[in-house]
Amino acid sequence: MNDRYDAGHGGDQYEIVGYDEYGRPVYQQVQPPRPTGQGYDPYAQQGYGYDPYATGTQQPVPPYDAYDTGRQPQVPSYGPYDPYGTATGTNPGQAYDPYGQTAAGRPPRAAEQTAYIPQQPAPAQEPEAPARPGQRGRGAGASDRGDRDYRTEQFAFVEEPDGDSEDVIDWLKFTENRTERREEAKRRARSRVMALVVVLALVAVGGIGYLWYAGKLPGVSTTAADKEGSVATGAQKRDVIVVHLHNTKKGGTSTALLVDNTTTKQGTTVLLPNALALTSDDGSTTTLSKSVDDDGSSSTREALDTVLGTQIQGTWRLDTPYLQNLVDIVGDIDIDTDTAVPDPAAKSKGTAPLVRKGQDQTLSGKMAVAYATYRASGEDDNAQLQRFGQVIQGVLRKISSDPQAATITVQTLAQILDPSLTDKDLGTFLANLSDLAKGGDFKTAMLPVRTDGTLDAKASASVVKDVLGGTAKSPAEGAAPRVSVQNATGEKGRGEKARIALLNGGFTFLDGGSATESESESKVVYTDAADKQNAIEVARTLGLPDGSVTKGEVSTNADVTVILGQDYSPPSS
């Protein structure tokens, strides 16, 4: 290995003398060999070896030759600093050899020589002026170090570890993490806000859709008829039962149809006037009230199906004591009463009424029965029938919407039901209607009936067709005249013979019952002039004179009314 380096500057050579604490090589200038001649030394008196404090005789110093650059005074060389202590044991005057060799045999370097890094250019030197007589020149080894130009690239900077650097790094990490947490919190907040907006929008859309479907949206609400009309009548499914209220104290009945339209989710109570004309089992015409009393539930249900064109699933006979118990079980009812009802148990006038007139009146079982069966003087049957419908709707609003609980309520009545309707069927049916009544999807409608008890197809279409899904079957034009016969002869057998005679004569027989008092003369009454000829034919069929025919008021549902007197003599068979 060549330890020498030729800087190319003035012919000077450098060699590696060691390494610093960072492992970088250290160079020194190689001294040229000195000539052995001696010359004139202007400083010979003292010289370089002059010791002002020496007490003994000093050694003579060779004379200084200003023009002999090869002769330099020898000074001891201590070598460069060895940070690793590898030069221990060497002589002070020996230079450090990185390869384990001393600097013996090498010329000692001049004290004034300075080592330079080979990669760096040598410092510029001023040219020496020629020495004048009497002026001492500078030695070749002497140099003005203050004139050197030091630059940044000549120095090697070492980055020393700072004890506070870790704290700074930790603070930067903390600041960065805190900023990230803030940004993450902002992102989460924005996500929550967006999710809340989406949920509110969905709720709003769902609420509007429900209000539109239920017909409760302002401006675009639909009536029950509109909802029913949106679905074909034949495609709608309805559950229908008939309710007969029997007044066990005063007598008489009130009838209503309870309708559950499972397609349109609409409940309805259809009130049926007692004057509604029905056809009995023997083909004769009768009224609804007489059919309930005489023919029974089964025949009446079938007759209603024929007239209304509907299908009734069952019959619920509700006597007034059971109605009272039902209201007490459900916990009273709240309805708007249209009249005050006196207390039947009051013994003197001026007593407070049992039921007061007004809105939101709370009625107990006893009060509900009194209101449902009350008909003031001069009122028609329909007024009492409307009150019965109010009580029915009030009960439906209070009964449980749970089928099992409603069935228990029905069983608690301990009522013997019609074979067509079981406890479970009735309880489930009432629970469904209760749910509709509580939601406001329940109404009450009166079936329009003519004075003769027949149905007008056009007038009754809103109930028969829209609510019941049936067809009114009015008597066809040219049908047999309907004749109502009241027996005032005092003998029951004469009335039966009159019925047979009229049926054989092609007339429709209506049972007018028996009169409380006997009549001496028979009468044949008609109202419309068109029925006068029919009245004459009826009189002749029964064997009565034409003079017995007169104009007047006839019984409900009848074209001609006959009052059999004692003068009536049935034809012999």
C-alpha cells in the first residue's frame, strides 16, 4: 500500500500518519532530505537552541544559511494525537504508524509545517521579495497563517445527539395525533349528521305515505266510498253478522248488520228498519220485526240474504240484560247523546234524567240500555234505531282489540249463542271491528226503506252495493199485490182461511196480526188510486161486497189492507 500522496502542488508529498476519532485518515507532509553543509547564520549568537534560563554552557547551533533551504534546525517530533492509544510505548519523538511501524528512519517534520487534506487545494503563498543587504529573509518553513482563506467545505460538521430531541419528537407525535383525532371526530360528526338526515327523510316519506293511504292527508284525503270504489266490489272480502236486540221489558226488537271489510279495512254498522219487507218460508211477505219474532234467526238471516243480495255468516241475539252486562264489563262507554232519557224507576216528575243530553256522555250498562231502547213520543222507529247504533259503536271502541281477550269477554256474558256463531268466532270478529273503531275507520249507516218496506235500488245503492257488496231486489213491475190481513173476527181460524184464499187467488199475503177488539163489518182499504182495482179483486176473492172497499191508510209494506169483521164468512171448502 502506498501511504504517500502527491498533492501536485509545489512538488509536496503527504503521507497517512493516523486516523481521527471518526475514522478519517490524517496526513502530514513528507520532509525532503537536508544537505549537510553549514553556512552563515545571522542568528548564530542565540539561534534556535538559545535558552535564556540555562545556567550552563549551551551547545553551538549551526550557522543559519538564508539561502540554504535544506538545512533546518531539528526539533523533537511528538507525532499526531492517537485517540485509540495504539501508539502507547513509542518514543515521544516518533510519529504514529497505523500499520504498527514507527516513524524511525523518516526525516522529522518541520515544526512550522501544517498538514492539509489532499482533496483540498493548498493555500496560496505570497511570493517572497529578494532580500536586500542588511535585511533578514523569512525561512522557507515560516508561513503567515493569519493570511489563509478558510472556506466552509474545508470543515467536517458532526451532528451531535441532543438529549431534547426525543422530547421534541414526542411532542410532534402528540400534536399530530391530536390533529388526527380532531379530524376523525369531525368526520364522525358529519357521518352522524348525514345518517340523521337520511333517517328523518325516510320517516317523513313513510309518514306521508301512511297518511295518504289512510286518507288523512290534508287536501288529498279520500272517503271510505272512494277507497271501496278503488277496488272492484266483487274482489272485496266482507265478514257480516246480524245483531238482534230484544227488549225483554217493553218488547220489540232492533236489528243491525255488523260489516268488516277486510279488503278496504273499513267497519260499518248497517241499521235495518223494522218495516223492511221480507219473504217468509211459506212465500208470504212479512216485515223484519215479525220475522224475528215468528220465524226465528235462521229464517230471518236467509230472508235478509235474499233481499240484500249479501251473505251473512251468523246471528248474534243480544237481549237487553246481556247488553247491560257487556257495557259494565268493558268499563262504561262514552257517546254523544241526542236526547235526555228519563229514569224508568222515577216515581215523580222533576226527577233528574237517567241519561243527559250532550257530548261525551259516560253511560253505564243500565244507562246504555235505556238510551238504546228509548223512543220519545212522536218519534219514528228510526230515531230509536240510531241510538242503538251509537251504543254498538261505543261498545266496539271499549272492547279489547286482542281476539283472545275479546273471546273471554264474550264467554263472561254466559250467553247462549246461535248455533251459527261460536264464542271464538264472535270474539275474533268483535276484536277486528274494535281495532277499526279505535282507529277511526268505522261508521254507521241507515238502510233507506220506502213506506211500504221495499227498497229503492238507486237510493239504497250506497249501502247495499258499496257497503254490503250486494244488489237490492225490489219487487218487479206487475208482481202480485201485497195484501195485509188483520183478524178482527174474534176467531183465529177465520184469519187462516183468509190467508189460504188470497194465496190461491195469486195475491201476496202479509200477516197483520189480530185486533184487540172485534169489528162488526169488514173493510178493504187502499191508498193509491192505482190499487183501487186490486182492492176490489181482493174483496171479491174473500166473498166481501164491493161496498167494503174504501180509500184510506194501509199497513206498512202492503198495497191493500183487509180488516176482517164478524160479517166475514169464509167460503166452504
